[in-house]
Amino acid sequence: VQLVESGGGLVQAGGSLRLSCAASGRTFSGGALGWFRQAPGKQREFVAAISKSGGTTHYADSVKDRFTISRDSAKNTVDLQMDRLNPEDTAVYYCAARQSWGSSTVYTSTYDYDNWGQGTLVTVSS
């Protein structure tokens, strides 16, 4: 499966952005999905995850109550709505997918995923 992110850009602190990830080559309706980010000089870190059914989500503490992950299995997309952005959110954001046997399972480690997008840059100015 190929994953392609879009929606990144430059935004002022306090603003919002919506990232989208589209899959091609194979549907990921049978898989769990996640968003990760990597800031310059730092390791890739977990941001948000959603289960195969879409009924279970999980967020990093740093983005909880500001970011919302959602999926549209019919369109084969997963979105990340990011509100109240701050400069610490500046990073390259990656979507990831993996096969999931549990409908409610979410995965939060980079090692859990075997399909990655190329990333989209989000820059938040102060």
C-alpha cells in the first residue's frame, strides 16, 4: 500500500491545519492507522492512532484535546485535524498503516507499522 500525506504548511501559533493521508494500491479498511511526527534532531514520535473499526482512538499527551484523528474507509483516507497549534508542533508528519486483527486495537509504536507515507511538513510560527 502507498500512503500519501497532504495538508501541511505554515501556520501561526493558535491556528489550525488538517492533514490528510490517502492510500493507494490496497485498501487499508482492514488495518489500523496512525500519525507520527519528527522534529529536526529528534526521534519520530507517536501523535495519534485509530483502530480498524474507527471506534477507538488514542493520542499522545502533548496533543490530547487539540488534535483529532478520523478515518473514512470508503475514501481510504485518514485525517488529522490539528487545532490550537504551537511552535512545538513543528515537525514532519507521517501517516502509517498496518494490518490489524482486532477491530478495536490501536498501535502507538513506530515498530508496530510497516507502511509509511513520505511525510508532510508542518511549521508553526510564534
